[in-house]
Amino acid sequence: MSELNKLGLAEARDLLRKGETTSVELTEACLKAIDAADALNSFVHKTPDIALERARAADARLAAGDAPAMCGLPIGIKDLFCTKGVDSQAASNILKGFKPEYESTVSGKLQEAGAVMLGKLNMDEFAMGSSNETSAYGDAISPWRRGGEETPLTPGGSSGGSAAAVAADLCLAATGTDTGGSIRQPAAFTGTVGIKPTYGRCSRWGIVAFASSLDQAGPMTKSVRDAAIMLEAMCGHDAKDSTSVDLAVPNFEAMLTGDIKGKKIGIPREYRMDGMPEEIARLWDDGAEMLKAAGAEIVEISLPHTKYALPAYYVIAPAEASSNLARYDGVRFGHRATLAQGDGITEMYEKTRAEGFGHEVQRRVMVGTYVLSAGFYDAYYNRARRVRTLIKKDFEDVFAAGVDAILTPATPSAAFGLGEMSDADPVKMYLNDVFTVTVNLAGLPGISVPTGLDAQGLPLGLQLIGRPWDEGDLLNTAYALEQSAGFVAKPARWW
Amino acid sequence: MSIDQSTAAKVAKLARIKVEEDALPALAEEFNTILGFIEQLNEVDVEGVEPMTSVTPQRLLRRVDEVTDGSQQDKVLANAPDAREGFFAVPKVVE
């Protein structure tokens, strides 16, 4: 069989169960594709030996009829996940050479479910960025190009390596994490599917922390069905994360009926921003029409505090980051600066952190330090937390009025060129998250589904936001949208 | 609220990040851009609104207070930049 790496999870699983291919064959096809795609800089630590060992074990389980959900399926793991004995450095120089002695709960669950790890994927440093340009490994590059151009484009961020790898068929699927849009924005930029589950669905244990009240892991896949399969394997209660919720995990795939008759879909008027590109507005209208044609009822809704989500996020996320990243002190793990004669422990901290953290990370840690400092804590941090309460209430009111899901654009534009935003002030880059960040602040599940191409042939995605803990229903609505949109475009291979 | 160079230097010190003198003006300017953006939050009426502590209405779960782990000195020290005789080594802290 040719090009097994192009399969999705569901197709590959079915072939494995029918005995028409093996995990070793699938894994070898992916490893070959990865080695031929160094130009994308998506896989930054390759683990072929681990992959083939796990593939052989998976084939043995399949032969014995003891195959769990993801058995034998080769995937990539974002560098933010700690993987035992394998470099895990959150794309930061401060964690260079760090090889954890433990496995993150989510990557461990995937391993238990039989998934085969191919390697670690590029990302923005500490997941802080929207273009994968803050990575210590250098930029990840999108497999997509504008029609007739060779300008290298961003795959989005922070899960840029994951998005590029899935879109370029280097793996069947990948893990991502999402603090303000880091799964959904890169998925939209690369024509892939990405879901951030409800806060508390996936354990955060062993995932390098950025902003703990916002961070969630999720799958990045080639279809909604694949997202359902992989999300189920990632979810579940974990005593090692005190914010992980003890709720039964449904069979998400079984909930994909495509029937959304009578569902009420909200269109929030505040998301129709001034200056929204015509293409994005049309994509959004088309998406609403598709859901309507599938039997859903479309209603206009109001989420009045939307405008304040991004500024609230840029208080809360840096504040939590400044606290979380205090652990990088050059003592217990990672980089320590070379010290001069007479340098004491304070100089060690200051030099280590100046050398180890990149520019964006330093900036966010310092902004966070400022908003938490004496005299400003109430004015910035507590005010932002109050606004967060109001943002969550906006959604609660809409769901209480009977809305089942909310449809919005996933991003304000298609993917931009690498370096095109380098002269812009940091706030301009932050605007990438304008449609996604509300969902993190409210702790809700959100999914990005590719539904069209722009005039230059680049993918565009729509976001669906669901009720808390109702990922199954959300995935089903996304499935109906996917069926109607019929997005099948793939990047033409140039790498 | 405008941040001057001395405030920027103070924040860098609090964050334990060494910032060279000549980088302070640009840093202060970036802070001002970001804080200017954050200032919008002052438009919101938050009177009587509780600051969010947990996005899910769940009390933090408590576990039994018992020893479940330990005796992993080698593993704990495995990634240390400088470990000696079973300890983390750091520059002299006490004079």
C-alpha cells in the first residue's frame, strides 16, 4: 500500500484491525516522510527507535486481539509534553538537554492506548506565541504556500510544529496544547482539525506549565472523527492534577451521527469586528448556512464582554507565567549561565534567565511580574480576574437561553508570512487570538474545522464553541459542518 | 500609567532577569504598549463582581496525607546543571 502516512487515525485503525497493514509499516512510512521534511522544521527531536519498538509491540497486541483504541497509530508529541528519557525542552534554551525521568499523564495515556510516538514537535517557546517564531529551534514552516509564491508561511502557534506535521502527513495526528488559541489557530492556518476540551478534561500533569488556569491539551488531526478518537484517549481524571475533573469520558466517536436537527447555533454579533476581511465574513456566513441546511436553527446572540477578553488574557496569562516560570533558576534542571568571579546566587539567577529565555518569554514574565507587584495587583490582576468572571457569565447566559453551540471564525486572517509581523508591536501579534481566547477564559471546549480556502489558496477555519463537558455534542456539530464543507484541499508538496 | 526606565529596571530585578542598561528604553516602551492595551479593562464596571479563582465550579480535591513516593535522589538530581555528593550545588549563599 502506498503512502500510509497520508491516512487518518480512523482509516489506519480499520486497516490495522483487518490485518491489511501493520503498525511497523505505518510507522516506517511516517519516519520516511519525516526525514524527507526537514525543510518544515516540525519534528525537532526524532525518536525512530522508540517508534519502531512501540510499533512492533502494537503489532503483537493486534495479532493477539488485545488492541486498545489507538493501537499502532503513529503520532507526534508537542515538545511541551514531558516524555520519559526523551528531550522535552518546551522549545526553550533554558531547558536544553532536559530529559524527564517521568512521562506526562496525557502522553502516557496515549502510549497506554497503543499510540506510537514518532518524536517531538516544534512550538513557540513555552507556548508563548502565535506563529512559532519564538522557538529556540527556529521557525516551523507551513507546508502551505500562497498560489504562485514561495514566501515561507507560518503554520501558526504555539502548536505550529504539530499543525505543520499533520498537514504535511508526517504523522497521522499530533498532540497540541491551547492556552489562548494555540491548538485552534494553527489548525485553522493549516487546514487541520484541532479541539481544546473543557478545562479539567485533560490532566496537565507533566505538561510544562504556561498559564495553569488556562492551559489544556488536545488533539490535532486530519478529521473530526480522528479528533474524537484521540481526545477520548487523552481525557480522564488524574489524581496528580488537582484541577482534573472526575467525570466519565464518553465514547466521543459513537456520538458522531451528523444529525444536528433542532440544534440552536449562536452567532455572536460582537465577533463581527471592524475591518474583518470580506473572505472571513463570507466564510462565517457560509458556515452558518451549512449548519442551517443541516437542520440547525441559527440565532444571533450577544457576548457583551468579548472586547475585554484579550486585555484580560494579557494580564492573567503573563501573571501565571511569571509565577510558573520562576522555577527556571539554573539549580534543578536545564541551563545555568557561566558565572564570573565573585558572582553570587542572584547573579546566577539573573544571568541564567537572561540567557535561557527568549525575548517574548522575558517580556511576558516581566509584564506578569509587574501586574502582580505591590501596588498594582488590585488594579491589574484582580480587575482582570473580575472581567474574566463577566466573560464566563456571558457564555453561561447564552447557554442558559438554550444555545447548543456558538459559531465564530477561528482566526482574523489566513496564515501570514514568517517575519511579516516582526516589525509590528506585540499587541498586533496578540490579535491573532481574538476569537479563541474567550474560550480559554471561560474554560469551555472549542474546535476549529477547516471549511474553505482564501483567494490565494490558503486554508481558513471556523470555530465552534460548546457547553462545558459536552465535547461529544460539540464534535457532532463539528462533524456536520465538516460533512457540509467537504474540505479536501492538501498542500502541494515542495519540501 | 507610564513606565519609565527605572520602573523597567525594577521589574527586571523582581523577575530576576538581567537586562542591560542600553536595553531598558526599548523595554519600557514595550511595557507601555502592552499596558496601554490592558488599560481598556478600566472601562468595565466590575462593582460587586467576584474575581475568578476557578473556572470550573469545583473545590480543589484533597488527597490523603500519606507518603506515596520517595527515595529517588538519583532521578531528582539527574538533570541538575551541578550536582555534587547527592546535593544541588549553587554559588555561596551565606557569607
